[in-house]
Amino acid sequence: MKTLHMDQTVYEVTKKYPELIGIIASWGFPQIRNSYLRRVIGSKFTIREAIAELRLNKAKIIQSLKSHGFNIVE
């Protein structure tokens, strides 16, 4: 199983698990598909911060990640 820590940066997790790019884009953050923006912006935000910044439902996001085979460590 793939493990994600909520305090990892978006850049770290998308580098480790490239399939997350499409998943995160589907949350309303299509800029994540741009490699430059992913590196620059994604290195400043953790998964937790990105969820808060985008005003997403944390429980739904965690469920979505779990349905894609990720183990979430809060």
C-alpha cells in the first residue's frame, strides 16, 4: 500500500506517486498538471494545507485517496 503523510508537500507526494497529479487536479487544482507550478507552488504547501487552501472537505479527500489505494497518516 502507498502511504501519504498529510504533512508532506504536494511536490514530494506527486514526485513519489505521479498518479496523484490527476487525482489532485480533479479536486479543483488543475494547475498541478504544470510541472513548473507543481514544483514551485507544490513545494510550499503540504497536503493538509492544500486541502485547507482549496476549502475542500477533508473527509472526502481522505476517502478519495483511500479509494485510490493510499494509506493516509494524519
